[in-house]
Amino acid sequence: MPDNSDITKNLLDMYGRNDWVMNLNFRFFLSFSGLKDLPLDSKILDCGCAMGHLIIMLKSFGFNNVSGLDASPEMVESAKKITGSPVILSDVVEIRRHFEPECLDAIIISDLFHHIPSMDAWEIILDGCSTILRENGCLIIREPYPIFLLNLLYKMSRYKFLHFGFLKARLRSFIEEDELLKYFFTHWPNGYRDLLSKNGFRIIKDMDWLVHRITSCRRIAHSR
């Protein structure tokens, strides 16, 4: 589900900076989520890959079988150039159309679900991920979570004089994505565990980091 033009423009600005904050955060994410410990030949999909900076970092650690998927033509074009990896232009709800069943070892969904204002769509996405992941494959989800630092940044975003430097696009995102975040925080925190279980995933790690909740899952054997 592509974002509107204002959100896309702001995301292009934020990810286009590829600054130290983003890269440091990605390094911690790879470590905390367990992705860094996977075999280097693992087939990994970065779902909602934006401009591909996480793909680049995975490749820098020796993972060379990494691909991406994003619904934004601008993001996909940039990601292809930056990463040199396959990147699919597609709405994430159609993820299962692009992959054979049980062909992936890991799927990363980072900062994506809060852009999709529909619990039904969340379930379609998780069902698709369950279908294309191998048994015991990893699903790693990283989404904004209403913890102290995020709430602080949310309040800071209302003061335009604070919109400068590396904070500018990040604070702007709270304004552009306000309605999306309200829907997400109303439905996701109390529902994601049941959604994951319903679609064949077992949570193995669930932790807060800065402004995100990182949830690492394994796909259990299909019973359907």
C-alpha cells in the first residue's frame, strides 16, 4: 500500500541522508534481533526495504543472498542502484505472489506495519510471510512503539524550531504519519501477539529498543 506523496517525499529525505544514527540503529537491530547470527547463505527478504540501507549492511556482514521489496517506485529505483541486489516493486499484501512456498530463511519487516491502516491487511501480510518462509524460518518485525523516547519525540515534533539536522525528517514523520500512527498504536500493541500466533509464528524474543519494539519469531510447522 504505497504512502501518499508527502510521506514518500519525507521518507526519501530521511533515508537519503544515510546518516550515522540510521546506521548505528541498524547495527543494534541486526544484533538484538538475532539476524546477525543466521548462516551467511540464508535467503533473506527485506520487506519494505526503502532505499536499501539495511540490505547494504547485511551484505557488509557477509550475507549475499538478500533481496528487497517495496511499494514505492522511487524507493525501489534507489534501492536497486544502491544495493545491486534484486528489489521487487510490489504492494506488500501481494508478497506471496512473488515467491515460491517455503523458499525463504528470513523475512525482515521494519517500519512497515504502521504504514498499513488495516488489521485485515496485517493478517494477509503475515499469512503471506508464513507461506513463503521455510519451517523454523525467521520473521523479524521492528515497529515504532509508544515508549518514553518515542513519546518525547512525538511531542518535540510539534515545535518547528526543533526540526533541524538529523532530527528534521524524523520529527516531520510524526506529523506526516500522525493518523497512521494513531491507528497503529490503537490496534497493534494489544493484537500483534495473537496475530502472529494465528498465522503460525512463535515469538522467541520481544524487546524495546529506543523508539521501536523488536519482535523475533520462528515459523512453526503448518497445520493447514
